[in-house]
Amino acid sequence: MECSICNENDVNAFYPSEINNYHERKKKGLKIWRPYCRSCRAEYQREYLKRPEVKKRRREYHQRPEVKAKNRECQRKYDERIRKKKRRNEYLRRYNQRSEVKAKRHERYLRNKEEQKNVTG
């Protein structure tokens, strides 16, 4: 089978792949095998999203209160993850600056160095 747009002949380039993704396609409900390759599909998507009526529909969709609420909740969760990561990094930075922690780390380094000397000879 070849792409109807660019005449690509590589089966793996098709979306979804006719052979490899059969069960995955069934799960997702993609019943038909599209006769065009991934790059042509991506180009089609870009052109489709540039259409004025599609832009208008998408803008209206994103103005709905339930969609705005869902987006706010996702953004809140993302911000919380970032805050937790920053707090943890700050704690670890302060923890690793302690003199007793530095001493233990240096001790472990010297022990590993000795073990490597013993192993190699």
C-alpha cells in the first residue's frame, strides 16, 4: 500500500501501522486504516487547525466553564508538583551542606576507592 498523497511505500510509516498496531487500534476504536503516512497526516492536522471555523469552534470550547475548571485544576496540580520539587531540592541542598553528611560521603568515597584498588590488584 502506498500513501495517496506522497506515494510513500514504507508500511511502518503509515498511521496507524496496518500490521503492528492492530490491537491498539481496536482498543482506541480506530476501525479504518488510513491510507496516508504519518508525515502527511501531521501536515493535514496542521492545515485543519488553521481553518477559521475550526479555530472558532476550539475557542468556544475552551471558553466553557467546565473546560476552564478542568484546565485550572490541571494547572493547580502541575504547580503543586513544581512547588514540591523546589522544596525538596532546597531541603536536599541544605542537608548536603551539613558537615557530618559531607564527612560520611567522603568516608564512603575513600572506602570505595580502596575497594577498587583491592579488586584491580
